[in-house]
Amino acid sequence: MRVVLLQLPIQGHDFFFSRENIPLAAAYLKTIGVQEGIEVELVPRSLMSYGSDQAILRFLLDARPDMVGMSCYLWNVDRSLFLARQLKCQLPECTIVLGGPEMTLDNEYVLRSQGFDIGVIGEGESVWRTLLQSYPHVPEVPGLLSRGEDGRLYSAGKDRLRHGTLEHWPSPFLSGALDPHLDGVLWLETVRGCVHRCAYCYYHKQSPTLRSFPLDRILEEIRRALGRGLKEIVFLDPCFTKRPGLEVLLDRLGTINADGRLHFSAECNVEDIDPAMAKRMGKAGFTDLEVGLQSIKASTLRRVHRRFRPERFLNGVRSLQENGVKVMVDIIAGLPGDTLPDIRRSIDWVVEHEAYDFLMLYPLSLLPATELRQRAQELGLGAMPHPPYLVTRGPGLSAREISAAFHYYEECMEEDISPLETPPGLGGRSEGSTFPEGLRHTLRWHTPEQVKRLSPYRERTAYALTVSMAGEVLRQPSLWVPVLKDYLNSSPFSLLSAEVPPGVFPESLEPLWQLARERRHPTDFDYTVTHTPYRSFLVFSRSRGLLWKWPDPRESDRMVLSDGQEVSFHPVCLVAAPQKKLPPWFRDHIAERYPSPPEIRIWEPPDDRP
Ligand code: SF4
């Protein structure tokens, strides 16, 4: 029996999150497979985290596995379902298993989808072991969904899945299962479960009690990471300050990391931190902590089962900062009961009290199986019916106002909240040695002869592709439109960018925009992005040290959300310029080309920011 596992990354034109796509869940399952004497492999890192849909599909087809398992999250579920359908068509005998937070009993979006055979709900290790042991028979156990004869998914077990202790599960780090996927950073769980009950979260519902991995194992994992030259350890514990035995762990970390070579980061409730704890964290090697404030309004926080004690919050932040730990504060836009002025007040409070090193505003998602989703109607919440399930209205809050909250954040912080990524072919942060060999991220079409059909090598492309076109090629759309169409049809989750000559006029870009209009990519659903929500398809030019994104004509139209609300954008030309200074010729260059020129905005690609 042969099993292949994968977890698809968050997509971006610069592949930044590909580096952070650590298939931790898949690695746990691999180690269990090895214990059972079954051949289990993870899709190689370059393909899993960088490959196009067709590149990954080719690998899976060639592997001819008996079973394929995928971890589905908010950001990859559509693409995972697409791959599952393709694989099922071409390899019908292969059993396809989907797991991860998207697999819940109330997630109709996933449950309605065809193309997979089995769903694993919640923590998967024990179900996985049973499944492997009974394959090809599908066991009737809690936590497992299988298809009945009518093709619908049924919960096989009657009882709720009960989680056992964690020491049975082998470490994917100590076994080496994750080594090929690590790139300077180790992502580590020391506990599972959460003591908090935030109404927008599902994690605590599937894992309500705290269970710890053995301390000796955690320390061994950290020593191994240090020995292998890793520099950063991110603790994945949902609330690090609530883990049992925190002080002992911190003291032991401090001993192992006496020379400060490792940097630790985690998420926690900052109100738990007193000066002594902050000192311990600084001494251990913590450099960054992310803390959820979410809102400062008491009635809103009560609704989502959280609280805020300003004095304790400020004391926690100050103590951490005094010990060299930077604090990132999170606020959520769209919580039930928060109006636009309330969201502004939360931002203002953090800024006025200087209670942060980094401040972030996130849109609320109504995640499957969460209390907020289950009570959405009663609470007056509306959300997209598909991933990323962004909230589009609350009581006293419209989509336009949620979008305005992000504009307000930008005014206060004087920065772009979701800066556009630069593709590696145009100088982005994955250029050069960090990009895996064997996959193409850039095609140069400098002569009509170079415009070949992409199909012979579409299985060797990365999920984000830049096509650099000469004017002579751009002027012959009949030559290249069918090629790109064919490519996007076969790899519909590709991100595409085109580099065109700087002197083009907008009319000549129309065939590119037409291609863009024909697509529906999950990256384009975020109506809270302040400059352009259309990020799956970009057109760039470069000249005299500047790199700019041409305005997408769709930015002039209103975006109609699933509940009929409309959100307005306006055409924006983003320009990356040295020292953030725009030379006068550029304004003239753009003004010559548009009867009413777009906004020209200085663009700081994420890698250029401090
Ligand atoms: S603290 Fe985090 S993991 Fe725990 S319930 Fe709240 S959001 Fe969920």
C-alpha cells in the first residue's frame, strides 16, 4: 500500500508563504504510517509548496498511490478540492482523504463537494491509524466521514471523538519526517487544546482540554533544531502563557539557548504576563509575541467570550518590551456589536497608548463549526458562503464600513496593510537561490517564436507565473491568448503576472484584462484590500529604476458581494520607487495614457519594509 500526503500553501506572487508551508499534520500521519509498516511519503517540498496545479497532479499520478491525504485550511481548500477531483477522474481507484479545520459536520461547502472519499474531522492521528490498519475497509469510527451508496458523506461513528494523551504520537522532527520541509524555522506544538472559548474559533471545540507533549521530547526537538542550524522556533500553542509548566519550560529554554542563537515566538494573552514572566521569556530567547486584543468594547468582547483589562494589558506589553520582546497586537474588524467607530476606537486605543510594536487588523471570518457561524442569524452577522467566509455585515456594520476600517488602519499606521508581492522574475524576495530548481516561475516571450504552447512544460511550472512580453508579442494577442487560456484552464489556481513594455497604452492591455475577467480565484475575494482586490492576475512594467502595477479596469467597477452589497474601489497604479520618491516623468507618463489618471500610490513590497 502506498500513501501520499500533502498540504498546499498560502499563495502569493512572491512565494513568501511557500517557505512557511510546513506540513506538520501530514508529518504526524507519516510517522504513524511508518509505525504501521506502510509506505507513506509527503509530496516533495518544491512541488507541494511551489508547484502549479498540474505539476502537483503529475507527481500524484506518476506515484500511483492507493491513498492520498490532504490537509485543508481556509486558504487551500478550493485548490485541494480541485486537485482531489482531478485525481479522482484520472485515478478512480485511489482513495482520497481530506482532513483539517475545513472538515466539519456543518461545512456544507466542503461536504457538498465530490472528488474525495473520506473526511477526517478534528485531530486525525488515531482515526488515521485505524484507517490504515483496516484499509481497504473503511472503519466505522467517530471522527470519520465516508460516502454512502448515494454518494453522500455520512458520519461513520455515533459517539463524539475523545482525544487521548499525546505521548503516543511520534515526533515528526525527531524522526526526520519534516526535515526536507524546514527552511530556517521550526514550527512546534508543545500542547494541544485551549482553555479559552472565543466564539469565532473552532479549535477549542474540537480540543477543549489542554494536553501537553512530554517536556523531554520538546527539549530534544529544540536541541536538534539548534544542532541543525535553525534560527527560529515558532510555538504553535494557541495560548502559550496557559501551557502547564510554562516556567519550567522557559527556564530550560534559557539554558539550551544561553547564547541567544535561537529566536522564539508564540501567541498568548498578554494580560497573563507579569514582570517576572516577561523577564523569563526575554532570558529564554523570546523575541516576538502575538497577542489578541480584538476589540476594546466590553459588550462585543462578552459576546465572543473574551475580556480586556486595560491596565493588565498595558503592563504586559510594557514588561515584554522592557525585556526585548516585540509585541504584535491583533484587532478584528467585524465582531458582532462593533460598529465602524468602535473598530476605530480599538485602533486608536492601541496607538495612543503605544501598546504595540506591530499592529494588525484582520477581517473576521465565520469559520465552519464556530459558535459565531452557528449563531450568525441571531447575532445579525452575514458572511461569504465560500472560503474565506469573510463577514460582510454585522448589526450596525456594512461591508463598506468594514472596508473603511482597513482604510482607517492605513491612515493611522501610514502603511499598506496588505502590500502587493513582487514576483521573483521582477526582483521579488524569492528570486535567486531560495527558489527551488526544476520549476519555472518566469517565461520570456521576447519574439513571437518564443510563444510556444505551454502544455509541454506546464507540469514544470510554479503556481505563480510571470510572462515577460515584448511589444511585438503583446500586439499579437491571437498568438498568446489561447496559450495562456489553455494554461489557466489546466491550472486554474495559478497566479499570473505579465510584464509589458513601459511605453504601452492601456488599450493594448485589454486582451490581458479580458483573460483576468474570465477567472475566479480565491485570492480575489478579499474586499478589505484597500488598493485592489484583484490580485490573482497582475500587469507590471519596469523603467528607469521604477516597477509599477498597471491599474486593473475592474477597479473602476463596484465589487458585488454574495449578499448583494457593493464595495467601491478606484483605479490605482502602485509604484515601487527608490527611496519612495516618484520622479516627475512618471506622473506625465501615466497622465498621457489616461483621460482621467488613476491614483498613483507608492508601493513598498513586503520585503522592502522594515
Ligand atoms: S485563544 Fe485562540 S485557540 Fe483559544 S479559543 Fe481563542 S482563538 Fe481559539
